[in-house]
Amino acid sequence: MSRSMSTRLPSYFDMHPKRQPPPRQRLPSLETVAQVFGRPPIYDGIFGSCSAASLPRLAATSRDVRAAFHDFERRAFNVNRRLKRFVDDPAAFRTLMGRTGMIISGSFALQFFDRTLYEESDLDCYLYKDRSILQVGAHLKGIGYVYKPNPSDSGGTRDFERDVDRLLRSDTDSDIDDGDWCPDYGSLTSREHRRICAVYSFERKTRRGSTRRVQLVVSMTSPFAVVLSFHSTCVMNVITYNVAYALYPRPTFEFRHAIGLKEEGAEDALAKYTERGWTIFPEGRGISGSAWDLYFFCAARWVCDDNTWKISLDMTGVAQPPPMACSRKAFRWDPTSECGWELDGQGTSFKDFDSPALRWKYTLPGEHSPWEFEEFMESRTTLNKSKLAKGSVPPENVRDSCRPPGWKWWDAQMPLLRKAYMVQRAPCDFKKFFRLPQQTEPRRRSNKCRNRSVQL
């Protein structure tokens, strides 16, 4: 009796033994990923080599990677550790920033976002032209800084308080001469005096013998207006007391290029950032079409919009600014976040917006102020004056917070005015900004439904 035996047919690889299938690559298990991203010395090197845009993408891969990223982010973007190079108590210095409206910009803010360190860099602080300059100067002198007057200032003295008092009492808007130099701005000309009115330098020696320099740049208008007048877009980054803002994050930190907005008197500053790895396009010449869209030309921009990279800072030990006089409550945002501008081929375009009803000064996109802003603030100013006694109306140029009792500040209404301005620019987004419910007509029953109900 014959038994049928099952035989296996030869496969392709049996007939061709030299052509074997490639070995399967073993994917890393979840335990391996947890082990790698559970050790800070390992994932610090991984995250440190990633660009700014790659970090959140990598963090979205798994729960372990996201937990490691949050730990790395907390240490990599620690503004107190960077401020420790210049001040003894960073929390107290940031509290002073919130109380005076002072902001930090220039190379310090660029290093913060880029996670780099330039040993020769300074700390550039930008302030309003008011009595808060004396408060910041007194704080610096209290921690060992020495005032270094500008040698080219013929009318200056070696006393900081006297120089500031002379600036506040002078009839002229600016206290600088043609050709003076300002950090990240370049050589100053008479056309630019309307932005910067004084620069005060402070220095102190460290234990290792190096020199730390802090420069107080006083703006005639909003301190953010000086930032918008920088020589290129790569240094348009701002640090307030609670949030850090990068205005052009993708071209600056992802593609490492910028637009040069000012060539006259800024050759050395542009060459410095070219050596640091940025490609500068003068007035946008030479930019490709895809990179051109990264700058949002001729579009209204705001510091608080979605195109800005925002990092919320650790507020441990930092006191919130006190409520302004006669205000209902203290707002938790810095006035810089409500500033706007536009970018074109010739530079930034914005309008300085100021009113006696506002404690701070702002910038608005375009060359003309929207009528909603001016009309609202004029009515609030008239309302404030009507509540005061005769003879107690303050002068228009008083910018300090010392106003007569009963004077109310209306800075808390700036976010609502910004939304109204955006509605005017894009009427179709009205319901999106104000979240109004859609008005729909009541649903009517058709004749078919009526006949069906009758038959039932």
C-alpha cells in the first residue's frame, strides 16, 4: 500500500541561495525608549541637538518622551539662570520689570531662545521715559554696579541721578548726539532720535575679573518701538517679566536667516550676527518664494498672535505688578503683548499710540491709528477730566503713575480694542473673535411632515 508523502515545494530563496531576504530590523521596545528618555544625561544630548521646531514634534511621539521634554524645557529655558550672570536676585529684578514696564531684548533674548551663550554679550534693558529709570538704576547700584557715563555726552555728568533728572526736565526729546551707538540698533542719526532718548551704562567686576555690563535704553515712546527699529529681524525678540516672545521664530531659529532692515550705521552689528551663523538679506533681496512667506509681509502682526513663539516663564518668587490707581483689577499681561506692527521691504511700519487715559504706550500696525482706538481713548480722557476738580487736571506729558485721585487707567481695554481692529480688517471673523452664538431661524415643519402627522 503506497502512502502519499507531503513534500514542501522549493521556494525562490531555496533555488537562489545567494539571494536571501534582508534580516528584520528589530524596533526599539517601549522599555528601551523609557530607559533612554528616563536619564537626563542622555536625553539632554538628544534634545540639545534638535532645532526649535523639532522639539515639540519629538515630544509628541510618546508619553515618556513628552515627560523628558518638559523637564528639559524647564531647565533649557530658565531665564533666572541666565539673569544670574548679571544680577544677584533674578526674581527681584523681574518683579522690578513688571512694576516699571521694562523689557529685555537684543542679544540676551536671542541667546535665550537659541540656547546659546555669548560671553562678551551685555544685558540690554528698555524703559519708558519716566521716574522708573531711577528705580532701575538704584537697584543696579545696590548690587555693586557703577555708573559709566557716555564720554561723547558733552552735557552729562558722572552722577546718574542728575543725568536722569536733566533728561526728564529737558524740553528736548532726546539726550543723545548724532553718531552715538546703541546696542542692536547701530549708529544713531538725527532721524532716529524720536525712538531713543538716552542710554545709561552700568558695569561691575566679577570674581574672575571679567566685566558685566547692563545698558538702560530709554525710549521716547514705547520700549517695543525701539525693538521694531532694530537692524534685522533676528534680534526682534523680547523678554518681559512673565513671558518671552520671538517675533519671527521659524526664519530665525529654524532656517537661520533674517532680513536686514537698516544698513546705514549698522554694518558692524550685521557683520557680528553674520559671524554667529545668520544669513542676512538686505531689505529682503535674494529671499526665495517659500522663505518670503515666513515674514508675513504687509500683514498686521501682534506680539500675542499665533505666529509668535511664546514661552511662559517660571514665576516662582516673582511678584505680580500691583493694580494701577483707580483700576478695578490688575491685568496679568505685560503691555508689550498688545503692541502691533507690519513688515514691508523697507522695514517695520507701525504707529505710536499714546493717550492720557493709558498708563503705558503702545504701537499699532500701519502708519495710521485706527479710529476705534483714538475715539475710545478720547472719550475716556474726557470722562476722567470731568470727574476731577477744576485746576487738578494733570498735564498731557505726565507719564508717571502719580495722577490725581479719581484718575482711571484704561489699559485693560486694549485686548478688546485689538479684537475690534482685527474684526475691521477681516469682517468674516467677527463671530470667531467674540464667540457670538449664531442666530438661526426657527425650524419649520414641511408639508410632508404635516401630512404624516395627520395620517397617524
